[in-house]
Amino acid sequence: MDSPLRAALISSSQKSIECNLHTGKYQVEQANGQPYLVNGNYKVIGIFNTEVGEENHTAANIKLAQDFYMELPEATKTLAQRTLTVTTTNERMIHIPNSPSYNPLEGARQPSRHTRERLHLITTHDAPLTEEQCKSLKALFENTTDGAFFNDEIRAITSFDEQLYFQPDSSGRFTPSHPDKELLNYEAIKKQYSQWDEKASTATQPCFYSQTAASSTYASSLRPTAGSGSTSRLTAITEPYHQSGARCSPQLEHLPTPDRKQDVASIGILTDHVQNGYKTLVVLDVDETIIATDIIHGKRQKVLIEAETPRVIREIRQKAPDSHIILLTKASKEETEVKLRKAGLNPNMFDSIESAYGTKGAALEQYINEKFQGTRHVCFIDDIRENLEYIESTCQKMNIHCNTFHFSGAETIQKRVNAFDFGMTPEQYEDFVKGQKAGFAMYN
């Protein structure tokens, strides 16, 4: 990478880095006597794939992170050194091997005490929330005007406009705190609250079918009736089965009718189809649904198809805090993260990035069984109709309410790229396609 571009990247990231140093999200570590920055998950900070980002703590990445640190402005490095935890002299000393081909990872000291504490808090399974704090969070999340949500991008509980950060206090409530900072133990708190909320929701659900006689009736009602094809309705979901001793099943009558293959030009439709209390799994395709390759100033560039995508994701989380939002793509997770960043979208905005090496239906089933058991509702959007079929089939097999949407919002971009490839304007290309279609119709 040329020096002017590196300088521009470092300059543009300076404010963000200093903010993260102030809040404690970034700290200084050392390997072989050379400092570099890490975040709370012990990922290193540097320039990767022509972007400033956070990557895994490997020997190669440490070297890149050290180079990046050395190029930071002196004021930023001074601030970083202030955040370095003072430990014993022995812990601070790093042995530099005489071998010319040393591995930076071998000479790295252990994470600082502050980092180790943060890693412990992030990975601990202890319950950090009291019953009162869970109830306080629920009240916050259900307030549609002055409420809050789990903000994965910032790793904090924030207001809808991200102006307020909520922290637990000694009275058993979550109250606004200043200065704004990442919520310590964020992952554990989010996991515990989700489990608590699921149990609380299940306890208040009315019973709809018995485990014995009604279960066969429920299953048979999910099979398509003659001539209904893929548009069959999950009738058992909205028809109560009252029987003494019946176990509770999902009460989904407040969810929209399970639309199938609805044509949409915006992912904003998803906010109309989620409700809190159903552990909705929102699944989005990536290419030609979230991002696309466009022609910008005569060059190909990854872009967001809709600038409002981050807002839509936040609105889904606000409306359904118990939902999961994942990306399901044929590409690898690493490749997808690079593409998202190039399009200006933070991959951490999503709960997971899943790669479908077989059908997307099979990948969905595996994800639910391994990572999101108990989901009662799936919303899926993709630009390829065949993938909608796979998802519908899987949801029918698993007795899960689903809505599928065929996305066409990238068509204008695709036409622009095709026109560029043919050396035409978009208008010329459209006329060309019309002529081709007319000629084909006459030939047949």
C-alpha cells in the first residue's frame, strides 16, 4: 500500500482510536518490545485489506498491528501509553530472541491484568444480573419511545438514538450513565437476559396443544393440502387446542400470515414482520441483497444497496430484542466481512455470519439446532427464489412460522454494471435488452 493512502487511513481513524482508548475498549500490549493495540476480545488493531480494522491475534497480524501503532500520531500514542496497566517489572520485560526468524507470538507477554479481567468477564458464565435488573431491562426494552436495546455495534445497552448508555446501579435498575462507555460483561448480560426473557415469556404463554393426541393433529395440519403447494398455512398455530395438562406451544397469532416469496425492493419490510417474544430469526442474504458491486467514477466498488440498512437493523432489535439477525451466504465468513467493510457496513452489527456450503435450508436448520434453539419464527430475504424454496421447506419440516421475501432492490445497480461492461449507458443497455427480447420473441 502506498504511503499517502496509509497516512489517510491512519488520519481518518485517529479520532475513533482515541475515543476507544478513552473508554477502555482499546489497550496497549507488547510483543518483542514493540507495542500494538488490542480490543477487549484480544483482537489486534491495524490496517488489514486496505482498511483499519480488528483481526485475530496471530503472529502475522501482530506485526501489522505494530507497524500501524508506530505510524500513529504522537498524541495518540501518548494517550495509549496512559492506558497501559502498570504491572511488575518482570511481567513488563519482553525477551527478544537472537534468532533472525523469531515468531512475534512466542515473545508476546500475557495480556495485561486489565485485559485479562475483561476477557474473564466476557467469557464467564456466572449470572451478572439480578431478577430486579432483568425486570428493569425488560421495562426499558418494551418502552417504544424512551426505551433501549442491546447495541452489538457499540457493545452497550443504549437508547434508540444512541445518545444514552445504560449501566446497572446498586438499586437494581439500569440507569443512564456518563461517560458513555462499553458495558462491561456485555455478552454475559445479553445472554442471561435472553434466557430470562425466554423463560418469562414461556411461563405466560397459554397452552395450545397436548404432547400426545394434539401433536399428531398439529403435525398433520402443517402438510400442504391438495393443490395448495407452497402456500399452505400453518393452521395449527392459530387454532387453540384446549386440553387439561396440555404443554405450551408458541402463540403466534400476533405474527403476520406466513407470506411466501413476496416481492420487495427494500429490506425495511422486515421490521413489519417481527414481534418480541417469539425469538425471531431474521436471515439476510448478502450479495445483491445487502451489498452489491456498483460503478463509481468508472470503477467497480462494493456499496450498500440501501443507505438505511443500519437503521433497519437497529429498528428490528428495538422492536424484537429477543431476535437474532444473521447473514447467510455462499461465501466464507472472512470474505464476507471484507466485503461488508468495503461497503461501509460493520460486520459486528449482525449476530452471526453463516456460510452455506450446501443449501441455505440445510444451513438454517444447522444454525437453529446448534445456536438458536427455540426460535418460533423465521424471516428470510434473498434475491434468488430457489433459496426461498429451501428455507420454506426447512421451516415446514421444523414446524416454524416463516416469512420469505424475494429482494429486487439491486436490479438498478445490476443494470448499471451490465451497461458498463457493454460500454453503454444504462438507457442504451435497456434498449439493447428490449431489442434482444423482441428478436427472441419473433424467432420463436
